[in-house]
Amino acid sequence: MSKQFTLNVNGVDRTVEADPDTPLLYVLRDDLGLNNPHFGCGLGQCGACTVHLDGKPTHSCRRPIAAVGDKKVVTLAGLGMPEHPLPLQTAYVQEQVPQCAYCINGWIMNAAAFLRDNKKPTDEQIRTALTHIKCRCGTHMAILRAVKRAAAMMG
């Protein structure tokens, strides 16, 4: 049975009608028309669906809309746009990371939260923090360079 939910997405309150068990990912993409996050595995293993809930990276494919409550949802678009990119987004371009770009949402959302809490991370800390995100194109080394560059830019 559908129910009405009000979500704060990227700083804007949005009301949707959905079954309480509907994954947040589907609501964001299908009901609100957002291009990010992406559907990857549907099991919370690849990271393509990552959003921030009150600043914490969360797999939106595994989070039912009823479990969001009053938490603030931030998608990739809420972090930075082409006119005002985050240092992390700038570093991705400078390091020429994107190939298919399908996984970029998960990498940036997780790296942004990591860098917020770790201003001067070591290479090992970066690798450990992002080890659970998957990239089918194999651009892991470029991604790690971009995160390190972003940390230096923010530093």
C-alpha cells in the first residue's frame, strides 16, 4: 500500500507517494528524476547507488524509503555542480578518471565523506576507505590519484 513521504533531497523538501519498502534509489531516480545515484548490483556491494544520509555514505538500493525518516539525503548533484565543483570533482577531471563513469557516483560520494573526516590521508588510508567500491573499467589507480590530489587541494 502506497504512503506519502517527504524527503529532504539536496536541501529541497520533496513529497512522493510510494510503497514503504521501495528502495530509496528507485524513488530518487524514478519518482524524482535524478540521474545519480546509479543502479549497479542491487545488493549494496558495488557502491554505484551511494548517497549521503545525514552525511554518512549509504547504499540507496538497500535502504527502504520508510527507513529514511527525517534524514537529509544528498546525491552527487548536491555535492557540487559543473559551475561549482568540489575539489574532488576537479581532481577527477584533472586525473582523467572517467571512462564509462558508471561507478563515479559511488567513488565520489564515499571519497567526499572520507575526505571530510580525513584532511591529510595516507595512500593506505585512501585505499582502505575505498576498497569496497567497484569499477568495471579498472581505473582504480587513477581514482586513488584523484582522491590524493583532492586531499592536497583541500589541505
